[in-house]
Amino acid sequence: MGIEYFSTTLDVIEQEEPWLFAHMERVAMFAYALGKEFEVSHVDKGRLYDAGFLHGLGEHYMRIYMHKANADEERFKAVEAAWPLIASAMISTAPGYDYVAKLVAQCAENFDGSGEPFGAKKYEIHVYAAMLRIADLYDTLRMNGVSHDGATAELRKLSGKAVPKKLITPFLKTIVNDEDLKFDYTEICSDKLASLEKEKAGDDNAGDGEV
């Protein structure tokens, strides 16, 4: 069945948070391409793609919860740290997706043990989860207005900290050489800002209607 199992939720994300949906697509493409660079099996490339795409389920539901709960800073930090587990729990409900769920559960862990949600480190972290981590980090940096050179420099600083050193050069080689991975981040940043401003305006209008 695959990703189609989550089609209803994905349709909602695409409609309500198009910037997040696009981010999920790009992380999936980056992770798949990195798996291809390391010559992993066809099945595992598919798992990387699916995990990259579905990792955003956690952020989507975290944002819904925070909005509805009007959570304070302390609760926000607790929920924010748990988003990989939220995504993993959702993914595990799909038949045959336990492996993908385990990868997503670790996709915010850092190589030096400073990540979330478990503080796993080094080779406690599945290498595919580390691939997701670098793909997510790069796209998040670019989506937030950092140039390719700036994102590259930041990833190199994080080598051995957030991600294993052995992944940095192959990842950067992949995104430079693969034409399908060259995105217009100027437009992406603009789209994200417009989407978030629209979302905020909707929240403000909803608040104005409260008695």
C-alpha cells in the first residue's frame, strides 16, 4: 500500500501547510539520492524515500497540538522533542512499515548524542536515520534563507556532531551533481513565508471571533 496509506493526512498537509509538504518531498528526494550514492538496495532506497516523506507527519501533528492546547514554553519543548516519536507511531500503523517507523524515530538524533528524543549516539543511530538527518538539516537551512554555500559550511561544522563525517561529502556531491535536486530556494522561502503569514492571519481572525 505504501505512502497511499496516509493519503488523507498528506492531502490535509498539502492543503493547509504546503511549505511543509514540499519540505517532506525534498527530504525524501535527498535521502533517496544519498542512498543511491551509497548503492543501497532498491528496497532500502524506497524505505529512505518513504521515511523522508513521512517524517513530516510528526511536525504537522505537533503544530496542531500546540495550536489547540495553547501550550506554554515548557510544554512546547517537551512536545517538540517528541515529534519523531509522534511520526514513528503513526507510520507504524501502516502494514509493513515498522522498519520505516524505526528510521523516523531516530531521524532527529545527533551523532554526538545531543539529539532527540533518546539522545542516541554514534553507531546506536541507524545509518539510514543519519541520512535522513543530513537531508532534513540541509533543506531546513535552505528553506530558512541560508545559501547553498552557507548550508554547506554549516553541515561541515556539524560533521561528527549532528551527522557522521562519512556522509557529508557524498551528500554534498549528490546535491551538486543531480539536476533533479536543484531547487529554487528563493521561491521556496517566499512560499513558506506567505503560507505561514496566511496561517497566522487565519488564527488572528479566529481569535477575533471569540467571545
